[in-house]
Amino acid sequence: MFVDIYAIQTVPPSNINRDDTGSPKTAIYGGVRRARVSSQAWKRAMRESFSEYLPEGSLGVRTKLAAELLADSISKKRSDLADRAPELAAAVLRVLGLEVEKSRRSGDDEGKQSTSYLVFIARHELAELADIAIGWADDGKDLKKLSKKSKPEAKEAKRAFSGSQAVDVALFGRMLADVPELNTDASSQVAHAISVDKVTQEFDYFTAIDDCASDDNAGAAMINTVDFNSSTLYRYATVNVDALFDQLEDADATSRGVAAFAEAFVRSMPTGKQNTFANRTLPNYVLVALRDKQPINAVSAFEEPVQADDGTSVSRRAAKRLGDRIKGLEDAYDMKSLDSWYVSEGGDVDELGVIASRVTLAELIKNVQSAVVASCSSGE
């Protein structure tokens, strides 16, 4: 089963995801410029909110400082090994094929043990690796002789990554270039959000005044500009429930994972320039469809830019188009959804009502969770 999630979300003047020049990211679609928010930016925001919906122990952390976390875990488990914890942590990661070096970052992280790239690792994997390191210390192993060529130790360390995955690792995937056998395929996909309407990049010219400047020193102490745009975004994501179930190995855990993903997708927002623009909004419309053949991204509904007309807002016209396009695709390709629900803050939308039942977000999440449990249980 696939869980398709669609959202139409109006965003006021903002710069929530910048390019290398500091301007809001954009894309050309349907021959016109659209606002764009990268999938990476929104997935980061989603992962940051997962702790609101799931126990921390079922989640992971993406960091270059895995050795520091591992050393801390060793110290907490065995205070008598606190002095050796950094050496033990480095040895375990080295055996896995992950080189550890001193961080060259400035600030508090300077000089800390760091891997050469980000490692997405589960909290329970860190705990198991700590137990392995403690066992090596108790056995008197010569840590300096341990490397990725130490096959018995490497095999033991890699076992910590077997069994059920952390929910966010399973959803978003893990890629370790030096240890490909520990890679995890993502069971979710998140599209880059693009605006349903044409956008024009704008610039805010601003000045700042020195509060303590002398009376005869009129004028600004700082002058600058900030780029922004405003738009109505089309957002889409999908979860492969079967793939997630295979990785979590539990129907209830899978349903909670999908529910957390769906709610985080709806409620989260990247934080770029948020203090400047206070742009935190919620979607105007959300649609969730359960499918058994393949996911359907209905972005083609907005190949022709949406414009407000006849007193109808861009967001509502976009919701109508979305409903029409999904019905057209389902009919043309004989791919009617197993079930669908939509959330609307602006009253009923007939075009969405044809393909889905209107509910509140709480009801939608509950319905999705029940459907996922039933699907996983039937496949066990």
C-alpha cells in the first residue's frame, strides 16, 4: 500500500529555503517561474518534529559527531571507562569502516572526534555499539590493532545494525559510502514543493538605526536588502507502507511511523528567515489517498499557472484543480484509490468531495493509522 499526501499551502512574503546567492529557490515549470522549496529542507523540518509524535528511542540522529555520542553512551553505561570512552568509540567506528578525525569546525565542536561525512544512526544502534565497545574493553582487546580488516570484530559491530530500523532512518534512508551493506533504502519520497502560481522575486530594502548614535549623526548604521517571494505551494509526498513494514517489522510501529510522517508533513515548515517574515502557516487543503498500484504525483494540475478569479482565491482554485486532476488520472488509468480523505479550512470543495471524504486532521491521521495496521496485519 502507498500513502499519497497532497497539500495546498499559501505562504506570505518569505525566504524559507535559500539558494547560494541568498535568494528564495525557484524552478521553471509550465514555462513560468515558480517558487520552490527543496525536499531536503522540508524533510529536515519534518525530522525535527518527529520527537513530538514518537519516542526518542525509536528515532535516529544525523551527525558527524557519532563518535562523541558513542563515547558519551559508553561513559554513562560504565563510568569506570569514561577516560577510555573516546578511544573505544573511535575503534568501533573504525572497525565499521568509518574513519574518525578531529573536527576542524570552529566553536565548541573544534577538536571533537568527527567522521568525514554525516552518519544517520539510530539511538538503539548507538547503545548496542556502546555495549560492544565495553565488551572489547573487558576482553582486553588491543584497540590500536583493530580496523575494518578485523573481520570478527567488524561482523560483531555490523550486527548492531540488524533487526528493526529507527523510524526516521527507515522513512528517509541511510547512505554510508564506506559501508554500503549498512545502507537503507528510504520508504518515503518527498517532492520539491513548487508554487501553483507564477512568482516574481522581490527585494526588501531595509535600514537599521544605531540607538546610541549622537544627535548630529543622523542616518542609518546599516543598509541592506533581503530577497523574498510569496506563493501558494503544491506539496506532495508518498510512503511505501510495505517497505516501511519490512524495515520496522511491526504493524503498530509502522502505523505510528506513517501517522507521524503525515502529521509532520502537514504541520512542519523550514525555518529559513522565519524571524524576519513570521511566515509560519498551515496548509489550506490536505488530501490523503491510499493506493495499491503505485503513487500518483498530480503536479500536472498546475502546469498552467493558477490565477485568482471571480472572487475565488488561488488556493481554492488550486484545490479544485487538484481534485479534478486526480479524478481524471484515476479514471483514465483505472487506479481509483482504496480510500481518501481531505482536510479543508475553507469549507467543502466539491471537486475534492468527489474523490474523498472531508474530515478533520485528527480524524484523517486516525483513519490512516487504522488502514496501515489493517494492511500490515493482513500481510503478516
